[in-house]
Amino acid sequence: MSNTTYPHKYLYGWTGIVALSTFIAGLLSILEGAGIAFGLSILPDIPGGCILVLLSLIFGTAVLKGRSDRPGWISFSYVASLLLLAFAGCSILVEGGNLLTAIMEGEEEVNLISILSPAFIWAGIIAIPLYIGVSKLMYKCSYRSDCCE
Amino acid sequence: MKDIRILLAGNPNVGKTTLFNSLCGVHQHTGNYPGVTVEIKEGKRQINDHSLFVSDLPGTYSLSAFTPDEQVARDALLTSNPDAVVQIVDATNIERNLFLTTQLMEIGLPMVIALNMSDLADEQKITIDAECLEKNLKIPVVRIVARNGEGIEKLVDTIIRVTEKKTPVDYKKIEYPHSVTTHIAEIGNYLSSHVSLLGKLSPHYAAIRLMEGDEHLEKMLHDQGLVIPFIDKCDPAERDGIAEDILLARYRTSEEVTTCAVKCSMGAVMPADLIDQVLTHRLFGIPIFLSCMWFAFQITFSASNPFLVGIEYLFGIFTEMMNGVEMDPFIRSFLADGVIGGVGSVLVFVPSIFVMFILLSILEDTGYLARAAFVMDRFMHSVGLHGKSFIPFLIGFGCNVPAIMATRTLQSKADRIITIITIPFMSCAARLPVYVLFAGVFFGAAAGNVIFFLYVLGIAVAIISAMIFRRFVFRDEPSPFIMELPPYRKPSGLAAAVHMWYKGKEYLKRAGIVIFGGVLVVWALATFPVGVEYGSVDSLAGILGQVFQPLFAPLGFNWQLVVGLIFGFVAKEVVVGSLGTLYGGEEMLESSLAADPTLSPVIALAYMVFVLLYFPCVAAFGVIRQELGNWKWTCIAVGWGILVAYIVAFITLHVGSLFIGA
Amino acid sequence: MVPLSLMKTGDKVVVRAIQGTGHLAKTLGQLGIIIGIELTIIQKAKESVIVRIGESRYALGAGAASMVLVEPQI
């Protein structure tokens, strides 16, 4: 585990960035849902925003844990990014379903962009590199190489 | 031509069902939640001149039979006299698996061990010396990979070979402490003069079972008037001690065999441990779970919507085609209102049921559901329910019938009864069309909130009911929560789809026939006696509604709504169908409801509340009766539902009218 | 000896006694949680715990965890 120090630092820092971006994404969804609009094309969604804030708290916990114990931050960062990506996938499914329904019902203003409006998707894109990096790290640090000679 | 009957035994979640599928070439769903197989499944395989009849037993850790599914397994092993027992042993967890082996060996049936190298064992590069295992236990061991069918042929050959052997089995002996051995011999000797009472058990094995505390067997022998030496003179504390000695001896045996056979052990920390630390976190655990549920519901509704629109579109075309053809008005009514209406009522809820099933099976496959049960245990415990009750509740949102069957994993009878009584308050997918109709007509833009309120109300009523039953009927605490957590797995889309198809098909078969039949009966009641206006007051349905209507007058329901409720006993989907019939056609239903002067938003709300709570459906009723095993509790369960529904609907009507203008 | 419910995440313990009626001991025994066995605590949420024995993980609710008396290993 000697040459893993480098990516560690980057991934740890990236966790902090993702924590922040996820929090902002959640906050924007909640504010849009409460009727305070910023003119951004973000889906107003109060429960969804709360979930994003929850995920940002888990990322935040990862950052705090990283200061003392290493496996801890990796697991929090891994699970949070996994959930974020899974939920982003779910959002695409939900919006896709709504869009398809709108098209089939022959609504006039069908906006293809609306499929990308959930804040989950934007927060998710930022978390993709983190997920890839951390999942590799997770397996490396958890299975000891001396398991089977 | 020779018939061979074999039993598949093993711990929960070791790949029994997967092996069963590849043996018999069927597609039973394999879960990643302990206790997926709750009843015996039977299958058949033809090899040359042999017919192999395979029974897949529920997973069990031992033969002591605490839960109903374990009892099923034990009874099959002890009484059905199979030609051979095949135990599936999970390579990642040999020691615990061998504990069951030590018990199976003592029954004295021909045995084969199928050593399953699961994905996980590969991943962890576990190496097992199968020959050493075989030599030690003196039981044939066949290495298989259940998931891709590797080694199945060899397993079948070994099974045939074992059953053709004429010599009695001679397995490794378990070394009990000397005192235990002498008592076993003493009891065994005594029992050999009463062999006829023992059924398929050998006297020696019966003696061991008595020593380890098989109350079932003991009671049976006492009922026959036997005085069992030693056992009957023992005090309970001493007997507990003996039972523990036997347990320990078995563990020592399995440990000893494991040490010789397993060549490699694991590292200190495993990925699953790390993931568990987050998913079952004391603060994050419940919010994470609620988030998953929120998305599951979102997807269920939005992803099934396009299918619904498509189905409606198709039915529009059908109706138009019908209108273009000349025919007798009676036949037209039968086809349009009866047949098409009936098929329509079945089809409208199919997409959401299927989506619900696929989401649940994906969640289960990942191994997360068991963690969710753990996370929810504290909360469930505080309202008088068991943590494991939680999964049946979740399934209940899809359909109450499998939910009630899933309560078999609960050990204590009180826990099971309370769970079964409260499951029908979980709003199953079939109730949704009723809400969609009434909330849509009477609450417009607030419909979504009203529907959400109904789901929450159902959960609240379930919680309050559970608390009442726990406090006033069963005064004990819920039994302690102990559960194996399955390994995490990547869910496979294909497996989930197969599972969805299988479950959905089963559901369609059962519900489809009932609902379709129900709608046809409604049509007949609305049409006859011949000559009356369709669905009018003078039809049979109208007369029926008017007879019962006074009962529901305090709730403000008119006779059409009452007829809907009566048919709702058959299935909740029929409610919308029958109202459609009574209000002159499904297409005009929304406008006719809105125009009916006897209805108002508050009455609609009370009606939805009543539909939510009063009675699940005949299919669920049948399963409740089957699982509770007696009429007393079945009647209490049903009576409680109707009582609660009446009270809550009454309160809704009167409190609601304060807030919602008449 | 300390109840299992009082241990922390990451502790390694040896089971020394199981209190209460024989039923709980039997249920735990089926899963391999018997006197003398070593457990690793991998999660602790209030009084509930998740323990690991070899390759298997078991969740114990607060009630069950407080009945299992253990001795911490150093």
C-alpha cells in the first residue's frame, strides 16, 4: 500500500468538493420548491433536495472521518457516491417516464431538456470520478494481499 | 426406470434455489434475503433410466425448528423417507454449514454434500480441500457452481450412486461427552422395544433428539403413555445443560472438519463491513432507507404511467371498433361493459404492480433489505413489532398476499399474529386506482397530497393497531431480533426481470381471474332483471346497494358507493370497475361522479379511507386464514379491519367537514 | 464480562455467557454464536449491533445484544 498515497489525497479532496456541490444542489432544489427561483433550470423538488442534503452530510462525515481514520472516510465516501449515482439514475427514469407520458398524451410543450433538470443528475456527474476512484481504493485496502499465498 | 426422491437441504441463502433451478430446469426466483423459500418446491429431472424427484426445502440452520419454515424442513426430513438428502454447503461459510451437516448425518439417510463455490468464494480466493472434507465426514462431496450449473452432472451421478448402495451409512461419529452417550444408549435401548411409535426415526436418533430437547417428539411419546428413562426424571436446568453439551459437541465436530479442509482465511476488514458501517449508521441508517423508498415510489408511479396511457389508448380503439359494428344491444352491453370493462380493470394496475415487483427484487438482490430490517428494528420494537415484520410491511405496499406469506420468517406466534393483522392496512397497489379516481375528481391539483395522506394514514393505523394488540392482547415484549445479514451482491437486471415476470404472472393469474370474474358478476347484477335500465336503482345491484345503504348512511355513502364496497371484498380493483358500471360507463365515470349531488369532497375522502382500511380482498383473506391456522384469529383480523375502517371513516367525515367546505 | 450491547465498533470479543431463557441461547447457537466463540463488532447503532464470525454477519437487536455477555480481547 505504498504507492497509494497520491490518489488518496486527490480523492479525499474531491470528496470535500462533492460534499459542497451536493449540498448546493440540494439547497437549490429546496429553494426552487419553496418558490424562490433563481432562473436556473433546476427541478423544484423539496423531498429530493432533502435527500441531496442528506447525502452531502454523509460526504461531510467522510471528510471529518478522513482526518482520523482512513477506512472510515473511504466507506462513507464510497456509499454516498454510490447512492448519489443510483438516485441520479432513478431521477432520469422518473423524468423519462413523465416525459414519455406527456408525449403520449399529446401535450403541446414537450421539453426534452426537462429530463436533465433534476439536481441529482448534476451532483451525480461531479461524483462519478470520486465513485470510480474510491471503489478501487475500497477493495485494495480491505482485502489484505496476504490472504492466500 | 427407477424413481429417486431427493431432498435439498441447507442453510438459508446458500444457493439452494439456484441449484434447484439448474437441476430441474425451472426458473424459481432466488432471493438474497434469508427465508425466500418458505414452502417446499418440487421439481423433476430425467436422466437416462432414472427420474429424479427433487424437493427444495426451506433454508434452516439446524433441525430444532423454531420458525414455521424450519418446521416444514424438519418434518420433510424426518417423515418423508427420501432416497437421499443433498446438502448444499456454502464454501464461504463452511463451519456454520457443517453444523447442519452434523445433524443431518445422525438421521442416517444416504447423503451427498454439494459444495457450492459462489461468486463470493471465487472473489475471496477461498480454497477448500474437498477430498479432505469427504474423507473426514465419510460423505461424498461434489464441487459445484450453482449459478452456472458447473458440476451438476457429477452431482447427479453421485446421487444415483449413493442411492444404489446397499450398505447402511457410516458417517463420522459426533463425540458427545461420556455421560450424554450413556444416557443416549439407555433411552435408545428402551425405545427399540417401541419402534412402531417412532415412525421413520431410528431409536438411536430418537434418543438424541429427546436429549437435545425435542418437545414435539417427547409429547408424542408421552401421549402414547411411555415413561422415558432419564428424561422424565431430569429437571429443566439439567436438560438445558445437556442440550448445550450436545450443541457444543456438534460445533467442535464442524470446527475440527473445517480446520482441516479450509486452506485460507480472510483479511481483517472486508468491503461489506465498511459498507455496513454507513448503511446501518445510527443517524444515517433510517434517512438513507427512507430516501430509497421515496425513489422506489416515484419510479413506480412515473415509470408505469406511459404504459397506462398506452393501455387506455388501446381500449379507446377497441370501443370505437365496437361502435362501428351492428349488434344486439344486449351483446354489445356484455362486450363493452362486461368483457372490455373487465379486462380493462385487470390491465390498468398491471404496470405499477410489475414495476413495484422489479424494484423490490432489485433491492432484495443487493442484500440491502436485510440491513433495512436491522435499521428499522428499534423503531418497530418501540411500537410493539419485530424488526423482521418490516419486510412483510414493505411487500404489502405491492400486494398483501405475498406480504402475509412472508411473515413465516418470524419466530414468535404473537409477533406473527400482530404482523398479519396489521399488514392489510398497508395500502396495496390495487387500492391505488380508487384513490386516483376519487382524488382526481374531487381534489384536483391536491390529488397527490391526498393519496400520500392515505398511505401515511394506513401506516399510522397499522402502528396504532400494533400498539393496541401488543399492550392489551399479547402482553409480552416482541422477541429479540436476530438475523443473518446476507452478502452484498450486484443486482442483475436479468434476474430481477425474471423474478418480476414470475411474480407478476402468478399475481395476474390469481388476481386476474378473480377481478375479471368480479367485473362480469357486477355486469350481470347491473343488467338483470331483464328490461331494467343498465345499472339503475331497479337492477339487482341497485337493490343490493339499497339494502345495505342505511348501514353506511352515517358515513354519507350513497347506494352506488355501497355496491362498490361490496364488490371490493372480491378485489379492490373491482371497486372502480363496478362504479363505472353503475354510473353508466367507465369513460363518463369522472364527470358523472363530479355531477352527483349526493357526493362531496369530504364524502369522497371518507370513502377512500374506508376502502383503504376495511378488508384486503378474498385472496388475502384466504392467505390470512391459512397462515393464522384458525378461524378465531382470522375473524378477529377481519373484524378489526372493518371496525377500524368504520370508525376512522366516520371521524374523517366529521373532522373533515370542519375544514373542507360542504 | 460485559453485555455485547456496551461494546464499540471494531472491538473483538469472546462470548462468555448467554442470559435469559434457553430459547435465545438456542437461536443464537444455531447461528454459531455460542460460548467461547470470537466475534468482531462491525457496527453499533444505539444498543443494536452487527457482529461478524468468519464470513457471516449477524444483526442483533438491543434486546438480544444485552443478553449476550462477552469479554473484550486485546
